[in-house]
Amino acid sequence: MNTNSIEKIQTQIEQLVSAYSPITLAEMDAVELMNRLDTKYFFTVSNLITVLKEALPYYRILEINGKRQFQYYTRYFDTPEFQLYHDHHNGRLNRYKIRQRRYDVTGKEYFEIKYKNNKGQTLKKRIENTQSEVFNPNAISFLEKNTPFNAKFFDEVLQNKFIRITLVNKNFTERATLDYALEFASSSQTIQYPQVGILEIKQDFSVRCSPLKEIMHQLHTNPCSLSKYCTGVVSLYPRQVKANAFKPTILKLHNL
């Protein structure tokens, strides 16, 4: 996908998001869904246009300081042997991701622990953490209280950035994120996926119906397992990690 095509899509997206009724961050707290079921899809970024058009009657859009698209920056941490990555690759249940995320529009940063249990539930805990040293005493205590890990075994393995749009259904039972302009970086290289759009639907564990799921069905796009962290690791460290389980996903990403 060339630069002109990307810029054209970004212009169309900006026009579409302006048509939605806004929701504030305070209102969205009612749909925080820390105990939730996640369903993911990925597709060519041009389909973001279709998704935003079709979803308009059913959803509101997060607006902060007059903005409706937000740049996210994330730093991921793992052991030198990529234990957290390999737990995911090997299909292990009760697995973790450890990250520090900065929300550019608010200037806030959070140290976050994501935990997927053996029932398929995704549980997230976080604390505000704006100190220059991520693993400061407060973050270390939080990590070691909520995981079986010792903080001293963790290193930063990659940085990730992307643009995010957040939708909330009008019944306040579902939140969805639409991400694009995906980029991964290590200390030695940067890899971009400008052709990829990602939809993640987050629902209360008791809720199943979703207008967005119906839209994806109409686009003949099936749910998939796509982890930004694992995609970044495979892309940046292909010689250092096992990747057999993710090869179909990476091939599809490159074919979009």
C-alpha cells in the first residue's frame, strides 16, 4: 500500500469518525470491562471504512480534548528467553503479558498486567506509572503481588505504536477498538504494517450478540487470534523464537 493510498484512507476515516455521537472518558468507565471476553479480527485497512460506516447507528465514539483518534505507545517486557511469548505460542492457559502504555492524548502512563485464564477470560490490572524507571519500587511490588514473577528477570523487548478509535455500543455492554498504522520497533530495527486494520470487541462475559460481529460476518471475516505483542516478537526476532503457531497469521498479514 503506497503513501497516497494510506493518506486517502486516513482522510476518509477522519470524516467518518466525525459523524458519531461522542462519549466521554468518564462515561466510558461504565464499560471498562476488566473481566471480559475478547474477540479479534484483522483485515485490510480499507475495510475500516466499511466498518465505521455500518457501525454508526449502533455505537458512540470516545472523544477526549476534541480528538477521536489516539496515538498509543506501548513498551513490552519479557524474560531473555521470551517466556511470556512462548507461553502464548504454546497455547498455555493462565498466561500473562507485561507492558507499560502511554496514552498520548492524556499524557498518562500505566503499568499493566494482562492475564488470560483457563476459562478464556482476559483480566487486566494496572496502576498509573509515570516515573522514568518503569520497574520502580511501586511497579515491582504491583508485579510481584499479581503474578508469579520476579521483576529482575524482565527486560524491555519491543516498542509498539498505533492509532486507535474506540467505540461503545449504546447499551453500554460492549466496547470495541479499531487500530491501524501499526508499527513495532526494537533497539535495532523498525517494522510497519500500514495495510492492516485490527478490530477487537470487548464484551461482558455474559453478552454474545454484537452489531460489529454481524458486520464482520457480512465482510466474510472470521475471528482470529492476533496478539500485537506476539506479532511484534515474531517480526523483530525471527531467529530467536519459535514461530510455527503464528506463521499463518504472519503470512496473512503480509498478503493483505
